[in-house]
Amino acid sequence: MRPEVPKGRNPVVHFPPVLGQPARTLPIAEATKIAQHFHASKDLQMAAELFRLILNADAEFDEARFYYGILLHETGQSDAGVELMQQTCAHNTTNAHYHMRLGLVFDERHDGPRSLACFRAAHAIEPTAGSWYNMGVSLLNLNMLEEAEECFRKATKLYPPNQTTSSLNNLASVLYKQGKVVEALVNYKAAHELTPQDALIHSNYLFISNFVPHPDPMALFNEHKKFSEKYETSIRKNNHDAEMAVSVLQRDPNRRLRIGYLSPDFRQHSVAHFIEPVLAEHDQSKFELFAYYYHVADDVTTKRIRAVVPHWRNIVGQSDAQIAAKVREDEIDIFVDLAGHAGLNRLQVFAHKPAPVQVTWLGYPNTTGLTGMDYRITDAFADPPGMTEAFHSETLVRMPECFSCFKAPLQSPDVAPLPALSSGHVTFGSFNMFSKMTAYVLATWAHILLRVPNSQLVIKYQGMDSAYMRELIQNIFVGHGVEKERVNTLGRDASHGEHMARYHTIDIGLDPFPYNGTTTTCDALWMGVPVVVLAGNTHVSRVGVSQMSNLGLQEMIAQNTNEYVDIAAALANDLPRLAALRGGLRQRMAASPLNNVPRFTRFLETAYQDMWTRYIEKISAGV
């Protein structure tokens, strides 16, 4: 006996002529498969029409309702699509696939809590390597690091050995966020060995290598050169250098130089703090600006940057070859990389050498290793002449003062009085990512707390307010003889203004090493908080030297960890000096090269013009 069809539901649907077949009546399940075929074939209009026919016949046929929801999500009607998918999941509570797929949609919408809830529901129905992995991704995005680590370890055990790349890569990211840099490197390396063609995993390995205490600069340079050998060499076999030189010589020599900036960070991001003011200050009578942006975020920072760049290129979803072709089409003269090996970099675009002159700057404190990257912008404090040239594939171009310029955040409260005067104790602080705070750094900070009785330390970064991270950090200090009550951890604030106001509670900033802070140090200084820094022998460990030197605060620069502790302790034990320094730091910053955007931008433009002149002289001479 056939089951009864509920009211308002029909077991068949009348289909129009499709796929070479005449109009006909089909069972609803068969009709749904045809609609899914059109969806998979990217004929979205026909797929949508067929899904609507099916749902008119049976509004509760789960498979059609769910996949029509996905189609709506993919075509700009995400809210309506999500509603259909949620209805399906509520109606069919035992289908793990539906819950899993809805979780992925919420992940695409950057809705971490609902994404995690869906993945957990799918996992409760059918635990698999995939459900462990997807829960791990959501937990990682929510900075729930202890649970994320467990999920990725479970996924790695359950996946076949040759399918563990993503779980190993994400496990490494979790470990890195917990400050377990050496273990993170082991997992990044394992992931890369499984998928050697994945350049981003290789970049992850190189990026994290900069955090290792006491690094070997030459060994790290050699690792960067391996990146070039693996990904750049094959691309450069078919280079366009000769024809590009001919094209350049045929251009109007009096035209404006075309500068292209490539970045995933034209948004609320630390890189934007330094590039946005320069883009706004560029002399557009001499320079024609292009921005190539590859991130889905379109926030207020994105809108401000887009407003000052005449030629905005959204390149999300485009291949390296497609982006390189667009850069050639735009006839860019100087192409600037703002990511290096950090984050979602696109270094392989530069491997195509789409522009005559290529430069790396800002986003990564080391060499790219690429032979086609001509220059790296720095200064004589971060890269003293003779100290670091041997560790770069690029020619170093040193700005006359500082290698970057800081514009104070729009939401900056006034500098508050020295908190130690009212609290009765000195509070040290570091708002850097915890991965910079290696065991060696934390041991040094523990020595400072032991030298300064009753002093406290605040460590602030996203995810640091979790009970797990607080206990992990406090236990490290207890191991060095510091009471856990003297160490506090804070997470991300709701607004940048609230974040900046946190400096009202900090007396002295502590810069991590060897990977120094950059934005965090500038923020601290702007809020009146002096920062103790340690001088290293590579750019990544000399950013603080550059900042303090440009401020005229060389007394804040230590040459070794003993000096670092001495400087911090001496400052903490001299509150009148500390209060005076705090009271004048914002004015000092405002008057320094670090905050003089017009002056810095003129220096940068001169550097660009010099690079271009050298290139023209080279190709004119036939070199």
C-alpha cells in the first residue's frame, strides 16, 4: 500500500522540456536530481526554476528545500536560503549531512557560534573525521583553543594518512596561537610534506619560523630560497621580461608612474594602519594608484581606502595567473606586495613577474626568497648596513628615517594619568599575539616581576580571556616563582576605542622578542605607555629599535635580556620619571618621523622614482 501524501504535498511534479526530453510528469525525487544537475552545472536560473516547481508540488520535500536554500545562499539571497535550510534541519533531525552543510554556510557568513552548533549537531548524529575537523575549524575561529586542539588531533587520527594535510595545518595554527611554536612547526612541516604543492602551507611554515627563539638567520634564509625553487622556478621559465622591457620603452616617458599595491588587508587589520595614510597622502599628480584586494571583508576601513585609490581591483576568486595578467593589462610599473609570507599571501603572482619592478613591504618582517622580488623596503635601524643583506633575495632600500609610518587610530582616548600613582603597584603589559611570547620571553618577564615587588602583568590578545589560556599562562609564571594572582589575561574588546582605553591601566609596555610588536607598540606609545625593547640581529627583532630610535628613546633599547630586565625594573622604580615620560609621549609621537605621514610618503615616492630610474637605465643599456 502506498503511503498517504500529506495535505498540500504531491508525489510527482510536472516538468517542462529539459535535457532534450519533452515535458513530462516525474517522481519528485527524480525531479530533484535533475534540478541538482543544473545547479552543479552552474545553470542557476534553470535550477532555481525547477526547485520552485518541485517545492510548489511539495513544500516539505527536504532534499529540494535544502538544496534550493544553498542555491539562494550562493546567489546573494543568503538569509532566505538559510531559513529554508534551517526548516529542513528542524524537520529532518537525523540527517548529519544537512547539519554539516548548514554549518559550512554559517562559516561562510562568519557566524562562528551557529556554525559550531550545526557541526556539533552533525557530530552527535554521525561522528566522523570530517565532523571532528569542522568542529575544530569553528572552535579555532572562536579562539576556543583547547577544544580545537582535541578536535584536530582526533581528525588527524581518523583520516587516512594521505588526507591529513588540513587537520595538521590547522592543528599547527592552534598550537601557534597557544605559543607552542616548536610543536607548531613540526605539524606545519608534516602538512607540507604531505602536500608539497601547497604554497600557503609552505608560507605558514616560514612565517612561524620567525617566532623561534635564537634563530639562525642564514638557515632561515635558505628555507625561504626553497620556496622560490619550488614555486617560482617553473613559472619563471616562461617569463615576459624581454617583451615587457620593449613595451616599457615604448611608453610615454612623462606619464605618471603606476604603482600597484596587492594585499588581503585593505580592511580592519594592522597592515591597514600603516598603508591607509600613505595611500591617502600619495601625490597623484605624479603617481597613479591601483589596489588589488583579495578578501571578502568590506568594512569601514575598506571603504575609506577604496575612496582614495582611483583604480580598485577586487580579485577574490581569481587565480595567480589571472591576477598577473590583469597587472600586465594595467601596465603597472612598480608592483608592491604587502603580505610577504603572512596570512593569505599571493606571492605566486609575483613569481609571474607581471611588473617591471617588484617590491615587498610592511606585511612580513623578512625576505620573500623570490628572485623576481627586486626590493624590500626597510630602514637603517631595522636593517643596519652590513648586518642583514646576506639574508635577503631582495635589494634592501632603506628609508631615511623609519620603514613605516603610523597614523593614530580614530578612536583614541586621551592619555590617562600614570595608573601606578593610584593603584599602588606598577603594571606591565603586552597586547601582542601570544605566539610571540615564547617560553624565553615569559621567563624574562617573570624575572622583571620578581625584581619589582607587587608588580603585575597584563597579557591581552584575542582568546586570552579563556579559562584555559589564563591557567596555561599563569602556570608558566608560577613555575618561575611568580604568584598567579600577579598575572592577568584579557581578550578582545568590543571596539577599538575600548581596546585603546585598556592602556589606561598599563604603566610600562614589554615588547616580545625575537618577533617584535609593531602596531601594538605604536598604540602603546600613543597612549603614553613607554615600551622596553630588545635589539636582535634581524629585521623581525629590530622593529622596536627602529621605533625607539625614531622617537629619541634609545634608553628603552636593551642589548641583552639582562639589560632588558634592568631597564624595566629601573623605570618601575622611578615613578616621577615614568609619569613625566607618560605625560609627553603622545606629543613626542606626534612630532616624530613615526607620525609624519607627508614626510614619509615623500621619502617613499623618491624611493619608487629611484627604483624606476635604475630599471630604465638597465633596459636602455640592454642589460
